[in-house]
Amino acid sequence: MDDRIADDARFALLAKVRQARMMSGEDRMLAGPRLFAGVCQRMKEGIRDESPSSDEVEIHQLLLQRLAKLRKLETRHQATP
């Protein structure tokens, strides 16, 4: 079963590489912000599930807090030799 999962993962990665190679320069420039927006949307959905009584402003604030924590962890990780 593990080999099948690994094969599927390799296939998915190769498909993404092929897709990226077919993209125009403009599409490549827009891919990062689009991916980030999608991740933020999924994070907001998770926050809504955890805090169903929160309004959009509170959800946005919680998202910003989580992003700040992630940034801090990433910065700390990069500083470690």
C-alpha cells in the first residue's frame, strides 16, 4: 500500500511540473498569490469550524494571528544552523 501512495505522489508531482512548464510567465507570476489566497481561504474555513460563533472580522483577526505565528516559526527555523 505504501508503494502505491508513493507512486501516486510521484505522479501528482510530475503532473504539477508538466502543468507549470505549460504556464505563461504571467500565469507563473500569479500562481503564488493565488495559492496563498487559497490557503488563507482554507485556514478561514478551519477557523470557522473551530469558532462557529465568530464573525468575519474575528475570523480575519484569528487568521492574521495564525499567519504571524507561522512566520515567526519559519523565521526561527531559518535562523537555526
